[in-house]
Amino acid sequence: MRLWVVCCLLLASGCATVDADPRDPFEGMNRGVFAFNDSFDRTIATPIARTYRGALHPEIRDRVRNFFSNLADPLIGVNNLLQGKFEDGFFDWVRFGFNTTIGLLGVHDVASDMGYEKHNEDFGQTFGWWGAPPGPYLVLPFLGSSDVRDGLGTGVDFYVDPMRLIEPDGLRYSLWALRFTNVRADLLDASRLLEEAALDRYVFLRDAYLQRRRSLIYDGRPPREREPESRAGVNVARRPRVDTIGENEAEKGLP
Amino acid sequence: MTRVFLLLLAAALAAAAPARAADMPPDVLVKSVTLEVVDLISKDKEIRSGNRAKLIGLINDKVLPHFNFTSMTALAMGQNWNKATPEQKKRLTDEFKTLLVRTYASALAAYSDQKFDFRPLRARPNDTDVTVNVRVLQPGTQPVPIDYSMEKTAGGWKVYDVMVGGVSLVANYRTEFANVVRESGIDGLIRSLNNKNRALEGAQEKK
């Protein structure tokens, strides 16, 4: 289903706007989906998340987060293996082993206390690690910021998610609802920050998403990016040496 | 007994010669400022119960002196910085500073309870541009890295960018700023930053 959405978006290149950011040729359509997601978020998701956060002690929300985090560790391990990071992948499975047993089905993250650190991997990052470019930026209905590569990655993530095996249906749907509610509740502070910090939330969120994914693919150590404004390798935008306003005047004629 | 004596000696020395920020290595500076601010917040009932003005005052006193806002604004403006007059530069810097401090205050209010992991500095002794890595530890998620880009100035080490989870704050404003400048010029950007700041101020007074 989600793959279909991505494919349709790929075909919809006709609606590319003029004078757009080269990373975001579908900005017009993306802003439409963004507005839809936003109204869904304001009227439904945020109120539920607030109620949830108000009703449950932080300690209990930690347990819920740990439980779902543990379910994700085996596939994080698989992704690390697919990226050739065998040691990290092995320890993701060690985490799953300890947390599922001693940690009582994952509600206690005992592995982190033992020094086995949690990793952040998914199929979008694996595709990126293999060299797939992000492609155009996309806003997916309900799921939010993505791009073509990560959209396909998210499709694979969902397809192989162990939560799909849970029976009966009622239990599985309830767990999905709990998982999303917990994630949204964790993001309440962040979304308020976004509201305060951004002049244009769409642009701010898009740029943050693209920067964040790039950083994740390089596991937090991306090479420095050349600025689009800079010319012929002279990186003007990144590092103008300014200590006072007056001093910079001298540079005015330079670039 | 010797340990007690040594501790007393250390305390006496610390009191007699408080390390000046200008002499501190960048990683020590980040650690001491972070711990001091988090400690002050945890002891202050008014800030904990949501007194945003007091928190902003605390940030102005303790954190601001270690930031180079002119550098930050210049980086966020990119090439448009050189098109601005000195007066515009000053106003841009002031408005951007107000916005960043307010955002920083909200972030601190939300996350000051977390545990911090201060990473050892990886730099050569005579480097003048370094990155100080701190990580925020939360149960059930990967630690969130906070990287401070710092440069050495006559007045000590100053922060010119903050990266949270791989997202550079300064780079993230670059597209927004460029868009506004393209549509309504540098004065338009000053206006929209000013409107934003006043709207936030109004919203907080209402609370």
C-alpha cells in the first residue's frame, strides 16, 4: 500500500513547481500532504498523545518505549549486518537476547546498563549506505517527512516488522496504536520547539529531516557538505571569519 | 584523612582562583557551563514551575557569553550576509539571538532532567576550531548527540553552531533565511524574525 503511494508520487513528476529547491521538486504536493498531516495531528494525534502523557507516569512510558524498542532490535541488527557492520549487528542481537529474557520481554533495557548501546538503523539507511541517493523529498500521509529512498525503506521496514506476526488481530491493532501514541507523546516537546523555532515549519522540518538522515547514514560522522552557494570549491557560506561586525566589512568585496 | 585534606585544599584553591572562562579548554567549558545551568535549574522552583522569563535570564547570564551570535547569523545568512549593511547585520544578529535563546530555553526546560555524557575532546593542542561532543542519554532510544562547533577567540572559546542529532541549527535556518530574503529582502527577514519573536513573547505572557 505504502509502496504504491511512493510509486504514484514518483510518476507524478508532472506537478513539479518552477523555481523549486532541487531537493524538493514536489514541494507543491508535499505542502498539501503536510497541511493534511498537520490538521490530523492537531485535531487527533496531539490530543491523544497529551492525554496519554498526562495519564501515565514517565516510568511506565519508559517501559512501553523499551518494549517496542526491543522488538525492533533484531531488524536493526539485520540492517547493521547488511551494512557490513558485523560487530554492531551482533551486539544488537545480544541486546535482544538480554532484554527479552532478563529484561522481561524488553520492558527493562538491561543491555544498555551493561554497556551494549542502542543503535538506530533501518532499510532506508541501508539503501543509503549502499549508495542509493535520497531522491526527491516526500511528505507521506500520516508518516510525515521522507524521501524516495526512505519511503521504499519504510515500506520494507513495515513489511518485515515482527509486530505483523502478532495474533489475534485485536491485540496487534492495539499494540500498533500504543506504539504510535507513545512515539507521538515522546515528540510533544520537540514539536512545540519546532513551532517556536521555525519561520516556515515546512522548510525547517524538511531541512532538518534531510540533514538528520544524512547524518544517520554516516552514523553521526558525515563528511562536510559543500554549500550550494559556494563557487569553485571556495566555501564562502560555511565559515566566514567574523568576530565583529566591523571586521567583516573588509571582506565585503571578496566573494 | 589525607583525602579529606586534599579535598579541602582543592576547594580552597577553587575558591581562591576560579578558573576563568577565557582560559578553559573548550570541552571543560561546555561541561562546566552545562552542569552549572542544569544544577541551577534543578534548584530553582520558579523555573521548574514554568517561569520562562527567569530561565531566559539565567541563560543570558550563564550561556550567552560563550556564543558568537554574529558568526552564527553570518553562517545562517550565507552569501546574503555580505549584502547587508552594518545596521542590518546588527539587527539581524539581535533578532536571531532572541529567537535562539527562546528556543534554547524551551529545550532546556524540556530536557534538563536527562543524563549527559561528556565525550573526550578529539583535537590537537593548537587547533582553533573544534567540535565538542556531548550526548543526552534516554532510556529505550539511541543517545542523542549534541555537538558544539567552537572557535578560539581573544575572549576564550565561543560556540558558532550547535548540531543536535546531526542537524546543524545554523544550516537549518539557511534555506528559510534565503527564501525570505529572496521574497522580501533583508529588511523583510528582519521584520519576520521580529514578528516571530513578538508573537512568542505574547504567547508566553498569556500562559
